[in-house]
Amino acid sequence: MAGTKDGNGNGGTKPVARRLLATATRLFAEQGYDRTSVQEIVDAAGVTKGALYHYFGSKEDLLHEVYGRVLRLQQERLDHFADADAPVEKRLRDAAADVVVTTIDNLDDTKIFFRSMHHLSPEKDKQVRAERRRYHERFRALVEEGQRTGVFAADIPADLVVDYHFGSVHHLGTWYREDGPLSPQQVADHLADLLLRALRP
């Protein structure tokens, strides 16, 4: 993903870059991406426009990075679960629960992105879709592995299973509240259990 230009590929690792990203995230959440100016971001972060452009090429790059940091985290964690030495049912359940928890933990970021992704250029939109597709394909591979080995029912297309679960994940921003009756882990456990029940032979 586009991100801070620190030479290490670690988006947002420097203090100024982190402050800019945190400020942009807050303003995008409060005002909307399209109603937030670069000047407002740098004023609120206490830096110059030059500092912003040193780390991010544009306001669009900030939006890109808001979602990019979440997607990188989720991809890394999915790879960890998928590669674990455990039965496929446990690996899929762990991955299914984790994407719920990490989405709730970063709910502002994901809400901002889905609300504003139409502002991305065609090139960045294509890049985001490719990276999301990589995540979905790794998740789908766990479903397919379970179907091949008879652990999961094979009569439901794996793509439909993935869409079913991620539809629930993407919907979290419309109803989940921190002060609600369920913790992030409880929501994650319920949704992961629903997925596994749907896949039982």
C-alpha cells in the first residue's frame, strides 16, 4: 500500500508520519474525507505541508494508508493462522474470528475507507482490490482445503462461503458499539461459530 516513505516499507513507523495519519483518521471520521482539507490536517497535526508531502504524496495517499495498515495487519495474521500446524477447522475458525476482532479494533479506519474508497484513483483502487483479493483467496483456500479433505461440506461454493463471512465483517461498522452488550471477542466467536456450522457436512 502507499504509505510513509521511510525506506523500510513500514507505513507509519515514524512519529511525524504516525501523528499525521492519526490526525487524518480522526478528521476523516468526524468530517468525511471529501470535507477535510490538507491544510486542516497539517494544522491539527502541528506540522507543515512539506512534512506531510515528505511522508505522503497526497491526501489520497493518507486515505490509502488508513485502510492499508489494517489490511497489512489482517494479512499477516491470516498467514500466521493458515500456516499453523493445526487441523483445518481450527485454522479457519481462528482466522474467521481474528478478522472480526481486528476489524472492530480498527472500526474507524474501516468505516472511513468503505465510505470514501470511491475517492481513490483508478490505479490505487485497483491496488486495494488486488490486495483484498489476495486476503480473500488465502481465506478461501482454507475452506477449499477442508472441503477437499471432507471436513467441510463440499456442496456450497467456497467463494459463497467467503462472501457470507466477509459480508458480516463489512457490516460491523453499521451496528457495533463499544458500549454494547457484546465484546469484540464475543462477536468474533459467534460469527466464527456460525461460519463453521454452515460448513458442517
